[in-house]
Amino acid sequence: MTALAPSILTVSSAARTSTRSERLRPLVERISARIAASCDEIAIFPSAEAALDAAARAFVRGRRTAIVRPAGDAFAARCTVEAASLVDVSAEPGDLSTIAAAARDAQTVALSSPIRGGNGRLLPATLAPRELLQLRSRAPRPLIVLDLLDEEFARTPLTQPALLLPGTVLIRGFGDAWLRAGAAAIAPLAFIAGPRELIAPLANAPLAADAADESTLIRAACADLDLPGIDRAVRRVAEGG
């Protein structure tokens, strides 16, 4: 059997990537529009676990990392495994001085805000939007990674201010609130958003086992995002939860 020339393999791989990008584009466009980001500023994953794994590998692995606690358990566990060295920073809500002092000596700062405990209780946000902006001003060098998987339950969301900051990425999901609101297809999915130079190395992960199943999931997820009144329904679930 004659081996395929490298150039043919490269073209074939590029074609598959292009085809898949086109398949994902309707979903990418909808999510990007929801958070006021560009399409090349997000990467989509089949689950929150997959997004957390990718974020830990890309932004925590081999780096001096300050993790601000309380923190999401899944996020904290991955930081513990991947970081070259880990500094635990215990901070009360709004304790900007403590967080900024630790951040100045770190390469990555990991924040979770807000956090839902195992009993569903919502812990207060670590930083308000204005304080997040101040943190970047006081500690301009480290990469800031925000675990915002429970942001649907936040009183003061951080997504929009985070997207305005250089060197800042966020992990978002849809999750339980969307599932309970009747959007079962989009509920398992998650995404990482941030500056395009940080997101570009994160290839969109396969959302299903094969192209046909992925196409079906993408159509269903888009339909969920287009449901009339879905945002009000999600908010009602979050406020009741």
C-alpha cells in the first residue's frame, strides 16, 4: 500500500478542521453573541469537566499558581495536580488586598465566583466586578483564570468585566439551571472565553462520538438557546435555587 504524501495528509486534516468549524459555527455564534465576545474568543467543550481539564492544562500546568479560596472543588483539584507550585489564598468576599498581594508573586491566579456548595447553598462572590478590575490594575502580570461555572446563580456576574481585561480567561457552563428550565441539549456543554491569543491553542473539543451525532447535538443546542423566554426561565430557576 502506497503511503500518502505529507502534503495530502495536511490538506485532508485541514479540510476536516474546516468542515467541523463550519458545523460548529451556528453554536459558536450564538454563545459569542450571548456574552458579547467574538467567535474566535471562545472554545466549546462537551462538559464542564472537559473545559476544566483544558483550562488547567493550558493555564495552570507548570506555573506558579495562587488559588483563592473558597474555590470550586473540581477546579481546585485540577490546580493542585497541574501547578508547579500552589499558594492557597484564603480571602473573605471583597478582600482585594490579600488577593492582590498573592497575585503579584504568581504566574496564574485562579478564582471561583460564585460557588454552590454540595447542599446547593450559594457562597458569596469572592470579588465584585469593580474589584476584579482593580485586581488586574494592582497585579497586571499574572494570568487570571475564572471558574464561573455557577455564574447563572450570581447576583453580580463577572463575565462581561472579565472579557474586558487583558490576560484573563473564564470557564462557563450551562448546567443545572438550564436543564431544569427545559434546555436539556445545551445543559451539559461548557466553554472557555478570553483573548483570542489565549483561546486559539484550545481547539473546540468533539461534542459527540461522530460527526452525525455532533451535528444533531449542535442543532438541538442551538434550538435551546433560541427558545422563547429561555433566559427568564433560567433566571427563575436560579433565583429559586
